[in-house]
Amino acid sequence: MINPDFGINGKTQIYGIFGFPIGHSLSPSMHNAAFKHLGVNAAYIPLSIPPDKLKEALKAIRILGIRGLNITVPHKKNIMNFLDSLSEEAGLIGAVNTVVVDNDKLIGHNTDGRGFIKSLDEIGFNPRNKSFLILGSGGAAQAICVGIAALKPKEIFICDVIKERANSLRAHVRRIFTRCYIEAVPVDSVRVVKDRLDILVNATPIGLKETDPLPVDGELLREGVLVYDLIYNPMMTRLLALAKKRGLRFSNGLAMLLFQGALSFKLWTKRQPPLTVMRKALCGEISKCKAS
């Protein structure tokens, strides 16, 4: 989607997103809508970059004059090896989802954790003194764990089918927040935390397909638990459908996508992002996906 008020010309500023694959990304819709609304002559494009071409692609940024990037799977951690510097937040998280180009320097940031916290705030959930179960231990889970650990939760439990990854994330967070109670819980014994939970967060891709099983034992969806699925397309995953059926509070990942994107937009442009416009664009794009 290109800003129709300007078209493409020699003054068009280029932004984009690196991922592999990248065809599913909804980020272009919200950022191009924001540029149009603010009257900015800019375009945001999805760029499919294989992992073995990441270093070369980053070198091309300076040559092509790209002003900023979002970074998604599978590049969030590996990209740190090829940047000039990191924000304090990105360094603590150990992953990057935003690159700012400043005087030919590539600076890595991470807005995922703050985007998640803002989405919790929108639904009235305060992380302080709450018990979390995080399913998965990839880049998004890492940003979320670091983000909530800073807000003094009661406890954080991490569950991943790859036990070593969960243990690694636990150790990473404990190094930064020594007083935070955080444990890695094996998949086969995750039910032991059932009665302690305030919120369950699915940070795995399980649920993207209609045929996917539940990412966790349904017994964990007890009364009083907030169920949060980072997946936003489909907007109602099997996990969220079960939460709805049981009368629980639930949220998909659309608000997190919106807020992390808005924070990236502000880093690039130094302008206040038009949240209502960006949210409308995302919802419209999801509606198109449903119809196709």
C-alpha cells in the first residue's frame, strides 16, 4: 500500500520489515495508513530476507537510503550481530524488533515488551504482584518476560517443549532481575501451577492453523485467569475460543501488534502515531484475510 497523496517520487522515505517468510505481515497496512493520515511522503514495504542473507541486506540499507525497519521472525536475535549499537532496552531483552537509521548508523531497539504492557493496560490488567505462565521462549517471549519482570510480578513460569530454551530464558531474566521469581516448568508437569495463575500467555505459533491443538492443557483455563494469545490472525484461536466458552477474560495479540508498531513509528519519525487510524487499518486487513 503506497500513500496515494504522494505516489512514489525522489523524496519518498522508505521504511520496511525484514522477515522470512513475510507475506503474512500486517505491519505495512498500519504504517502506510499512519503515513497517509499524517501527510508524510513515505512508504513501508515487506522485505523477504533469508537468514543467510541478513548481513548483506543490512549493508544495503545505507546504500538504498532506507530510514527504518521492523524485524520479525527469524531475525530478532541474529540481527544484533550486525548493528552499530543497541538501545539499553534491546540489550537487556537480547533481541531487536526495530532498527533506526541515524547518521548512517544502525541502532537496534525493542518495542515488543512495552507493546505487550500497553496492551495489558488497555484491558485493565496490572502485572504487579501477578502470576504469569508464558508458553514459548522465543524472541517475543523474551521481550515479554523482561518487560513484566521490571514491573515486580509475583512470579513468572516459562513452559517450552524445548526445555533447554526455557531454562536459558529463565537464566537470562534472573541475571537482570535477581529478585524476580521465575521458573522453567516442564510441559508434562505444567498443571502444578494451575491454582497460582493470574494470566496465561501463548507466545508460540500454535494456533495459527485451524487444525492446531491447544498449546497447553485446557485444565489451566480455570476461573479468574486472563488468557492472552499473541496470535492475531486468526483473531479467535482455539485457545481463545475455549476461554470465551468458559467465561474467562481473553485477548488476542492485535493490541500488542498495534502498540509495538506505534512505538517503532515514533522512534523513526519523532511524531505521535495515530493509534485509531493504525488500529482501523489492522482490523481492515484482517477482515480482508478472512474474506480471501
